Amino acid sequence: MKRPKVTIIGAGNVGATAAHWALSRNIADVVLLDVMEGIPQGKALDLLQAGPVDGFNRRVIGSNDYRDSVDSDVVIITAGLARKPGMSRDDLLAKNVEIVKSCAEQAVKYSPNCVLIVVTNPIDAMVYTAFKISGLPRQRVIGMAGVLDSARYRAFLAEALGVAPRDVNALVMGIHGDNMLPLVRLANVGGVPVADLLDADTIAEIVKRTQHGGAEIVNHLKTGSAFYTPGLAAIEMAEAVLTDAKRVLPCAAWLEGEFGISGCFLGVPVVVGSAGVERIIEFPLTKEERAALAESETIVRDQMRATGL
């Protein structure tokens, strides 16, 4: 019986942390790939030695050779430059598009049946790059954004309400950037609308903080960007694929008419299972929400053109 296998391309903070979460959850064997010799090998060996303590029973190797990724069920692309203070996600586009091109090409060469999850920023443009280069069907190329953004939204709401974060349900749609759309109308805690529990000014501050959540971390770290939650968000998606869980997760998916948008990757709620994006969950938006989503679409299309693909 074939063991489930996840390859993570990029052994930096996000990639190595994703590998840690994958092993700790015991979901698959892990290959940690990177162009830097010694870095993936050392981190993988360190993770392997955590097995007896954490109790996972999975293989993990570090490699500089894509041949070790052969027959992966899921490939997660984290490789790329990280943001520094003062940089936008868009500033990374020109540099990271070439990196993602190479990663996607090599990934499908050795794992043509994989589901591809893209984490590299700017995510909406990079998942489009991976989609165009890989030639995979739209269902099997997904951008990690909404899981992270919604986690930040839920955490901030839980903090303000003084409740358990797991009991807060909230959805972020649109671009993974400052114009993302944290939906206030649908946010609730234990089924009770958040708008009935917090005043409008507090909610507006939380929405703004969510939209700039990544920059807030970058400004603290100075020399890097977030990695704990992005790594976990990618593994949440990978686990849904590997276990055919039919999880409803907000992800950057290729739209073909959903929400009135076609030919574009945007963050929307999707059903994630063994086939990747098995279904996009569409629901009516208000006039204001449609306008915000259209703004995200405009920015993403500009990014798509900038890739030259």
C-alpha cells in the first residue's frame, strides 16, 4: 500500500514549519526540497529526531533533487523571497515568478497526479503562474491564502470577545493583500452574529488589522515574514486532500463564472477533498461585498498580466 507523500519546496521558515506541522499531525511522509545544499537535509534530520518524542511515525528526508519528490500526492510551493519592512507583496512578484515557474515545472515532471498548493507571495499571481506552467486542471492547483487570513480574522475576533478562537466562524474572501474582504455579515461566535456582540468601530479595527495582518508581523520581525500560521494553513489544506475530508476552506481557486468572475484566481470558500477543489461554494453577496470583490479581481488581473504568462 502506497504511503501518503507530501513534498514541500522551499526549506525556509514557512517550508520547514509546514514540514513540522505535517509530521506532528502524522499525515504523510515528507520530502523537504531546497536549492541550498545542506539546509533541507539538516532540518529534515532534526525533524526526524522529534519522532520518538512527538510520536509520529513518518519518514522525512531533505533533498536538493526533485527526483526524491516522485509520486507525491501533494506538492506545496513555499520557495521564494520573503517580505521585508516597507515591501508589499507585489514587490516580490517579478523575483518570485521565475522561482515558482521552475518549481511548478519540476513538481509535475515527477508528480503528474499531485495537487499543487502555492504559498509563495503574491499568492494570487503565483498560483496563476503555477497553474499556467504546470498544465494541471484547475481543481488541482490551489492558493493558500484564505485559511491564513481567516485564521487571523478569527483570532482577532476571539481576542476582542474573550472567547475560544475555535468557536469563532469567519470568512475572508478576495485577494491575499490589503484589499482582501473579511466578511462581517457572516462572522459569528457559536452561531451568534459578531455584529450583535461588538460595536461597529471595534469590528472595523479588526477588519483593518486582518487586512494588514502580514505587514504587522513583518514590521515586528524586521528581517522576515510570518511562518507558523502560513505553514499550518498549507498543511490544513494538504490534510484535507490526503484524507478526502471535504473540508470547506477559503482558498485561492480558479473561477469560471462563480461570483460572476471568470479566468482569475481569487479567495473563495471551496470544498477540498482528494481531487483538490471539488466544488466552489457560491452564495449571494451584498452590493458592497460585490464591489470589494471586484476591486480584488482588478488587482489580481494586473498581477496576472505582470507575470507575462
